[in-house]
Amino acid sequence: MTDIPITDSILREACAAFAFRGEVCDIKPCGNGHINHTFIITADENGVQRRYILQVLNTDIFRDPDGVMENIVRVTEHIRAGLRAQGGDAERGCLRVVRSSDAGATGAAAYRYIDRDGRFWRAYDFVEHTVCRLTMDSPDTFRTVGWAFGHFQHQLSDFDASCLHDSIPDFHNTKKRYATFLETVARDPVGRTARAGEEIAFLKARGDSCSLIVDDLAAGRLPLRVTHNDTKLSNILLDEST
């Protein structure tokens, strides 16, 4: 991801590249994430204001950004179709990706914009009247967040995960992660192993478990499924009233 500053003109060009409803009247930084640059966009359409999330995807980390967007579109369209079939709230109950303003764009190009400095932009509808927790405030919140992640898995239980791109190859390959851990401990590149003996021993005692899921997937004993893989509080939006 380029280190060239994001100017107001770049932001305006990025806004124009997406099919926001109305005229953009406000742009503000959003959130406290460490990976992507995020903004809240407010657009006015004949007195009706709507908000959107506009984001620069970090392509140093996500080196196949088109694959990432294709994954998101496929997953959210599947969830949205399921909500409609069950009589649920398909507009509020599922993330909606905003299309590019280029009506002729297809595939991933229909959901992204690459600016003059090479940044990769994407946009979503802003989900109003929701809250995001950074810390746990009550057991009820913890229970609700756990239910939400479980519900996400259930909504995708009939989704063909083989159609998704591996957006960061081997990022969740625990077998390779453990092998890298052992190799790094042996090299001790920054001289920390002596101070982390208890933690290293803890992991080594559980080394045989690191390959269970990977091996069962390879052997066909475990079906391939979509998983969230970043199940932290701040990745769930909670209704501010209920």
C-alpha cells in the first residue's frame, strides 16, 4: 500500500468512483484499525442523507485484492439470499458492497477503484443504529457476539467454499505455522527464547494437535467450510437498541 498521502482530491475521486446515492457532503476518518484506511462518507439525495464506508485495502497484506472482493461478494450474496428466503431483514442483516460507478464493469472490477497512486478502494453501505464493542461490557454482550459468529457459520453451512480465493496463502495453515514457530525458536533471531521458555514449552506440548484440522481436510474427513477466522468483539455490529 502506497505511503503517498491521501489528499482531499484523491478522496473525492474515490467517492466519485462508487455508486453512492446523492451528492457527497461530508468525509470523515473512521475507526481505529491498523491495516486499512477507513472513512465515513455522507451523501445527500434531495434532503435524504445516507452514509457509506469507504476504505483503502492494504494490498501489502492482501496481495490478491480482487480475490478478496470476489470472496466478499459471493459470501454476502449467499447470506442475503438466505435471509430473503427466510423472511429476514436482507438489507440490514447483511453487509452490502457498493458497486463501482462504472456500469460496464464486471467481476471484481465492479466493486473496486484503483486510484492514480495505485491504492485499491472499496465501499459498503453504513449500517445505521449499530454499536461496535472494543471491550466486553457484560456477559449478555459476550453471549450475543458468540451467537452472531455461530449464526454466520450456520448461514454458510450450505455454501460451496471451494469457489473462494485463498486471499493470504497458508495464513491459517496451522501445520506450516507450527513448523515456522519451531524454526524461529531454533534460530532465536532476536534473542527472546530464554525469556519465553514457559510459553515455548506450552506450545511444544501441544504440537501434535496443530495439524489435526489441516490433515483431516486433506484426507477428506472434515468438510471444507467457510470460517470467520477473526472472531473478535470489534468484528461484530450490535443493534444499539436490542
